[in-house]
Amino acid sequence: MADELEHGEAPEGTVTHDPLTPDALVAFMSSDWAAPAPQATALAPVAPYAVARRTALSGRFPGEWLIVPTGGLKVRANDTDYPFRPGSDHYWLTGSFQPDGVLVLAPTAHGHDATLFVPPRMDRSTKAFFTDRRYGELWVGPRLGLEAEVLLGVACAPLDELEAALKRVEGAPVRVLRDLDARVDTAVPPAQPELAEGQLHPDAELAQVLSELRLVKDEHEVALLQQAVDATARGFDDAVRELAVAKRWANGERWIEGTFWRRARTEGNDVGYGSIVACGPHACTLHWVDNTGPVRDGDLALLDMGIESAELYTADVTRTIPISGRFSDVQREVYDAVHQAQLAALAEVRPGAEFLAPHRAAMAVLTEWLVERGILTSTVAEALDEEHQYHRRYTLHGTSHMLGLDVHDCAAARSEVYRKGTLVPGICLTVEPGLYFQPDDLTVPERYRGIGVRIEDDVLVTETGRRNLSAGLPSQADEVEAWMADLQR
């Protein structure tokens, strides 16, 4: 060790417990490697769509610089990182999976020139390939680097040239997608314009426009969403098959979670969000992601899970199933009410309908049910009106949200084109009504307490109506029981 301290060095990318690196080892490690395998030369399927998306964005901001980073690695603990996932807007515009990349759209007389700044490869041409544990290819495998230009069809430049490129922005109109890359945020400080009341800052408007452009999916995106949904359906099959094993564990919800995650990692990139495996009264907690509870016969299991495809589009599907394979009379009563509400909501999904139309239809069905059973003592109209909304004690959430690269997609879009907007072909949204009777809710008859039911499908608005991407998973009670029986033979 004394020799290492005297004759070695600690290269960038190493940590305190790594051995120091003598010059002789550097020379030895840097020689006698075979020529690298050739990289792919065909355009990625996403490339032509990314060109069209950049063109659409360019048309919204003529004469302005636009800067869209992807973000970098994030520390999980000490010297370990979370798995990297590209920023959704950056990926939508480039198709690039590489960390630390920055897309710069420079204004021209005819639109914008796009340059993707990416880290060069730390391959065997540099000693960092074995000394840098965060980026070196001996540690993390090969990355595309500048060869992304061939695959993605966008001009690429080394990341160390970004600083000089950003100096050209000084004094020019510029918009930056903020809070993804500290280097960019520092190099291009936010503009300080005089804003009228209600006017967005230029950077916030860039984020808003990107969200709104992403509302309508192109054919490539639709295919990837269907791929994610189909894989998710297979993951639900897996979960049902594993119920018997899950029952053996005190925290059997974790077994179901892990079963689904295995499918997600095999067929896609990951899960699109933290899986909700909520058995018994846990189903009344909307985002129950601890998944620490038991899986017991006699309870319902609310499974809200989605696979994120290899190209990052995610499904978001919920099924509520009887763990024993059969609904009790009370469970079926609640389940049927939610199913009828979902059918009413699905019927409202079509071009020209208001985004809120499915929600209103579902809430009308559920509120009528709640009033008929005396759980709500008001009239249906009063329980639904804007001043009261009493039904929300038991329905809790909205019926729909947009779906795409993010599970809650296009979140920066204006309310008037999202929540208060109109459905158009190419929009993909969830339809997911639910009823939740908290175990301690004294307004609810005891027989219902602790029951939570949600049914959720992913629905594409088409030219003539709708396409339920997740219709292959049964949702009617008898069909659910038959599906489970078939899988558990």
C-alpha cells in the first residue's frame, strides 16, 4: 500500500476504498485490446418521429434558443446511483438514453438546427474505462457516445463543448427546461422579463408547450403503449398464479410486487411507477406502495401496476381481485357498482367529448349507488354539485389522467387543454373509478368497511371512438373469477 501511495494516483471516478493506480498498471491495462465491435448503423425506429417532434417544437418558438437537458445520474447512497432514466421531454425529442445529454436547438432563418451534446465514450482508448466506476465501460458497459448521431439521426457533439456553445446564447432569447441539469441552469441564468399578470415565464412556457405537444400520440407511441399494456397483462397473469405462494409470507404483498417486477424487467425497462399491491384494508390507501401486508383468503387484492416498455412508455392498469378466487356477496356488490361506473365512463371516451365527461358519468353512477344504500343521506344532485361533492369521501380521486412516457403524462399542460379540454384522436388516458370504505368510517355500514375497489383501463381516443388497450384483461366479476380459476389450475 505504501508503494501505491507513493507511485500511484487516484483518478477521477474512484472512491476512497478503491486501490490507487500505478503508472505501470495504466500502461498494461491500456494495451493489447481487440478492435471494438462496430456499432449499429441503422436508424432507430424512433428517429424519424423525433425529427417531426423537434420540428413541431421549433415552430412554436421561432428565433429563440431552446435547451432541453435529460439530467444525470442521481446518488442513491454514498457511491451508488439509482438506475438512470432519461428525462421524458428530452427522450421524446431525441430517443437518447444517455445520461447528462443536452439538446440545443439553435435558431436559424428556416427554423432550428439541433445538436445533441453527449459524453464521449469511456472506452479502451482512455484509462478511464477501468478507473472511472461511474462512467468507465469496464464498470458499466458501452454507451453510444457520439455514435448516437448515426442511430438517432441528430447531430452530436462532445459534452465538453457545451459550455462554449452556451456562450453563444448570451443576450439572445432563450428558453431552458429547468431543474434537470445544474450545469445548464448555472450557465444560462433564467431571464428576468416583465411579466403581465398570469403570463408564464419563458422557461415555464417551454415546459408547458412540450407537455401539450406530447398530449397527442403518434403511431410509434401508440404501438409502444400497446406493447407496455400487453406486457402488463402478462404480469397480472403472473401475479394471479403466484397468489398461493404469496399467502405463505407475512408480507406476501411484496411477493406479488416482486413477481410483477420480474416481468417488467424482462419485457421492458422497469415498472412505470411504484406498484400498488394493496390487500384487505390497504386497498383504501390510494398509493399503498409499502406492500408490506399479508395476502389472505377472504380479502380483496387491489393491484395497480404498469410496465414501462423498453422505450419508456408505461401502462397503468388496476384490477381488484378476490384472493380466494371468489367474491363474497358484499365484495361483489361493491365491485359491480365500480364496474358499472367504469362502463359508463368508457362510453364517454370519444373525439369531441370533454376530458371530464368520463369522470362525470362514473361519479353519477357511484353517487346514485351510495344514496340508494343510505351511505350518503343527501340527494344525488346535492352530493354531486360543486359546492358539496360529498361523494368524494368514498370515491376520493378523479377518473382519468393522461398516459404516455409518464404515468401522469403531460403534467405541465394548461388546464384549458387538459382537465378542461376536449378529447381528440391520439390522446391516451386512464379510466379508473373506485370506491373506498375506510375501516374506521362510521358513516359506512360495517359490512362495507375496509373494502376498496378500483378498476382501471388504458384507453386511446380514435377517429371514431375509443380503443381500450387493456381490454384483454377481464374486468366483469364473473370473468375475473373465471380468469383466476383458469390461471390457478
